Amino acid sequence: MPSKKVEEFNSERNRLNDLVLKYSDKEIKRFFSLDQQVYRDDALPAGTKEMLGLVASLVLRCDDCIKYHLEKCHENKITTAEIEEVFSVGLIVGGSITIPHIRRAFEFWEELLK
């Protein structure tokens, strides 16, 4: 069963996504659809794509995106050791400014592991 923090994140994300889609034109809806399509299994497995999304989100310093990709990584059975390496890549690419995001990401990862 997901922790309270994970449930709260998902509930808020879903509520806000519904609001965005309520007012969206076809271009925004197409983007949302494309986003879902890109992360499916293809030449690269979905888990690998989620790790790529995670490192990009870390470098861009988007905490919501980081949480989303962490949860998808968890669903795709990505290990803690793999997450640690993803964070190392993000730290090298993004620099020390990513450290606060890494802290919060490890906290969220622990919530996912409960």
C-alpha cells in the first residue's frame, strides 16, 4: 500500500492534470498523449526510459517530475542501486545545485519502498 506522501502526491497530480485537460486545446492534449507514448517499451525498455526521464528531471530540477519518474521506476522494478547511479549521473551533469533535489528524491524513494 502506498505511503501517505505518495498518495498525496498522486492525488494532487491527478487533480491538477484533470484541471489542465479540462481547459486544454488539442495541442496540449496531444502533448500529454505523446508523453505517455514515449515511455512505453520499444527499442529501450520502459524502465530505462523512466531512468532517463528521472535524470533529465533531476538536471532540470523539477521535483514533481522527479517524484513521478521515481514512482514509475519503482513500478518498473528499478533497484535502489540503479537509482543511486541515476542520481550520480544527474549530479555530474547538473552540478551541486541538484543536491537538494537528490535529498528530496531519496526521501520519496524511501516512501515508495515502504
